[in-house]
Amino acid sequence: MNSGMVKKFKIVYLTPALYMAGGVERVLTIKANYFAEQLGYDVTIILTEGKGKPLAYPLSDKIKVINLNINFEEMWECSFLKKVLLYLRKQRAYKRKLKAELMRIRPDITDSLLRREINFITKIKDGSKKIGEIHVNRANYRNFEANDTNWLKELFAKCWMRNLIAHLKQLDRFVVLTEEDKTAWTELNNVVAIHNPVSFKPVSISPLKEKRVIAVGRYVYQKGFDLLLRAWKKVEQQCPDWELAVYGDGDRSAYEQMAEELGIDGCRCHLNAPTNQIQKEYLNSSVFAVSSRFEGLSMALLEAAACGLPIVSFACPCGPRDLITDGVDGLLVEKENVDALADSLLQVMNSPEIRESMSSAILKKAELFQIDHIAMQWQQLFESL
């Protein structure tokens, strides 16, 4: 199809908020900007939260943002009974206001990021094709933290998933992040996998000269920094001239205490707050470590690959297997196996040749995750509908 014949789609995205600096918000912003600026699509984003708050990531002025100001976040502070009553009231208001907007806009495509509207979106007859997209893997959708589950929560999760599946079947397409996760949705026949785009085109690639391992992510159970610290304890004894730098949001105190209890050298292990210079930190490192217990498709993983860092990662569900070919552009390690993680880090750290060859291979792979390549897959999906 030549460029003159490319259909200019009218797309509406539905997501709760854009004021938080999270991965979902970042990915949506990257895609929406590209569709509006490069492909000339008519893009509207409809929000329910954060009216009046500044956006976390810059949006093209060609994109319309509508905030319905439902404020589901108000429920966070309520007792259980009040929460239920408030939810029902707010959900009714959301349904009414969203229907009015979609009937007015008449989009070609309505794309839900699988929040509260998934329960009723396919019932709104505005003429648009309905897409849902999910940014975590199935096994860990609505995942409860370790030690935070009981039979009641498990029962709720089962009923909730059954209800979700019924709604997902009604969608025109359901988009997951990885080929690995696509196989998990066995009840559905409308699933396609489209990866997240990497969030930047790097200014250069890492020269792999700094003796530094980097890890990036929130300080939460999911990211497995407790496992990384236990592996690092073993690594630092054998590589006294290397350091570990972790960057992320959240409360680091438990991890700092753990590092101290393990007797890790505080001069060579740095647990840092997030930085807005993360690209510079990748370029000043020589290995990227992924200790996650589970993922959707880690943005940090894609960023590190784009900067040419060899990756040592747990083969956790889902994401690493879609990017890394074990032994070629990184090493995949049995999930949660701390000794194997330490051994694999040492293998890459001790060999400049391995780092060089993995770096060239991962750079080729990372090209496939640039926004122009990912946007083309979305464009093909829209056209197929």
C-alpha cells in the first residue's frame, strides 16, 4: 500500500491516568505520539483520574485528551462496604459518560488498556472495532504479592478471571506483549502478540569498558532484587573490581538492610533512586541483570538492549525469552536460581570477548523493537479489522 493510500484511522485509547510515570503510561504516550505525528491518525485519549494533574510524559499537541473525572482513586481510602457502593456508583457514571463520548467521536478503533471499561466496552454500539491490550502476563495479572494471598482472594481471582475471559471473547482483537504469553490464553481465538516499543533511540552504544553491572526496576517483590543481592554476594567475592548499580522507584530500605546483613561491600553495591539520565547509566555499564520473578515485557530490558548491553536474565514468565536467544545475545537462567544467576554473571563479566559478541547480537535484535517497526504491526492490525 503506498503512503497516499494509508487510511488515517480515528483511534480512542481508554486508560485511567497519565500523570504517573509508569511503563504503561510511557508506552501509550510513545505509540499515540507516533500515530498522530508520523501516520496522521486522529488520536483521543480518555482518562478517568488525575484531572488537572500534569502529564508524566510529553504528548503531541495533535492528541486530544478528555478527562471524565470519575475519580475511582477516591475508593482507595474507603472501608470495604463503602468501596463497593462507591464503585457501583462510579462505574455507572463512567459507563454513561464514556458512551456519550464514543457516540460523539465515532472512532474507527476503541482500544482499552483493560481496566474498568472492559466490563461494558463491547456493549457500546458506536461503530468502532474494540481492542483490548494487556501489559502483564496472564499468570500474574491481578497478582497478589507473596504472603498476601488466602483462599478468599484465590476464589475471587478465579471468578474474576472467568468473568474477564467472557468479556475478552467479545473483543475484535486482544493484544498481548509476548509470543510466550499468547499461548497462555487458550480459551481465546482473537489473540495477537505485539511487543512494546523501546522508549528511546540511544545516542550511542555502551563501549563495555566500565566494570559495572546495572539493574533497573521498582523496589518490589516482582523485580527480585532480593535474589539479585544474594547472587551479587557470591559475584563480588570473585570480581573485586566490579560494582553493581540498581536504579528504581519505591522503598529501598528492606534491600539496603538485606545488603548489610549479607555483608555486601557498600562501596561497590549502590541501590539508587530513579534517574532521568537512565540512558547515560546504561552507557556507563557493561552488563544488564534481570532478576524478576515475572514480567510483562520489561521496558528496562528493551532499553538496555538498545544500548548494546549483554543481558543476564532469569527465564521468568514472560518477556526475556522473546528478546534473548540464550548464549547468543545474553544468558537465560533458570528462574529464581540464585547460584545460576551468579555463575552466569561471572561468565559474562570475566570475558570481554563474550560481552562484545553478545552486544553486537543484541543490537540487531533491539532494532525490531524500535517504534517504527512496532507501529507498522499496529497499523497492519488496524487495517485487518
